[in-house]
Amino acid sequence: MNPTLTRTRPRKIRPGSPEQRLRRRFHVTRWQLAELAGVPFDDVQDLEEGLPVVLESRRRIRQVLWAIKYGKRCPGTAPRRWFC
């Protein structure tokens, strides 16, 4: 019995990490994200490129992205600083 060849749809490959897609979605630059998270710019760049990053920096970056996504107050900032 011959195997039947079926046509499959090509998978849509999204370039970049989930962090990079979120950052771009909300129009935040790497510099702004680094400043908001209180981490060096290089840590944001390395995280988005899939390079090893200090765990604390990774946690802070993701926490800020979560705050931006859900419109919450950024941790460690004054109460008057909100994201929407």
C-alpha cells in the first residue's frame, strides 16, 4: 500500500522571543523596557536573542511586560505611574 501524500499548511513561524513580541506589540523600545525594569539594556537584548540572562533580570523584565499587558502599576514605581 502506497502512502498518500497530503498537503499540509506551512507553519507560521514568528520570529523573536515571546518577550520581544510583547514589547513590540505595545510599542515599547528596548531602552524603555530596560529603564522600567531597572536592568541593563544588554540584559533585555540578550533575553530577546535567546542568550543566557541573570534570573533576577529575566524576572523583572517579564514582570514589567505583564504590567504593561494588563494595565497594572509597574512594580517598584510610584503609585501615580500606571500603564494603560
